[in-house]
Amino acid sequence: MVSFEQFKEMEIKIGKVLEVEDVEGADRLYILTVDIGEETRKIVAGIKLWYSREDLVGKNVIVLANLQPRVIRGVESNGMVLATFNEDKFSVLTTDRDVPPGSRVS
């Protein structure tokens, strides 16, 4: 269990996927260039098995923006795109309306 105060420390924002690149030598990873309002970030995401690049460009996604950076396959990832996986179904979390990049999730 996390406290409400701990939850409030998490920066969960709407991001708009601007570009999608392959990670060299990785069959499950993409490098997403994501607009999160005040800046653009590179985020490495293991979603290649379920989404084509064309499916992702222009999509609003939910991003954990204040996650400590991590180097994955030589690429620095600055955030996490939230998704769900249950049995054989995978889905990136999105918005049901057009929401401006950088909007906070609360």
C-alpha cells in the first residue's frame, strides 16, 4: 500500500507520441519520442509485439514522467508508458478524448 502523499509524488501525464524508432537488435522494444507538454522525451517501451509504428504515432498515452532515467539496450529512457497485460491481451493506456500533452492525471 502507498499513502496518498506517496501517490501525489508521482507525475502521471498525458503524452503524445511523435516518433517511433526500432531499438537495434531488440525484437520487443521501440524508442518513442513523446511530447509531455513542457518537453519532449525519449522513452523505451517493450510494446513492439502488439503495436506497429503507425499505430502509435499521434496516439495519446499515459506516461509516468518522474521515473528515474534508465539505460535500456544503450538508450536512455526517461519515463514509462503505462500499459496493461492480461493473458494474451495487451493495451497501452490512452485517453478517450483529445487531451493536451502535459495534462496531469489525477
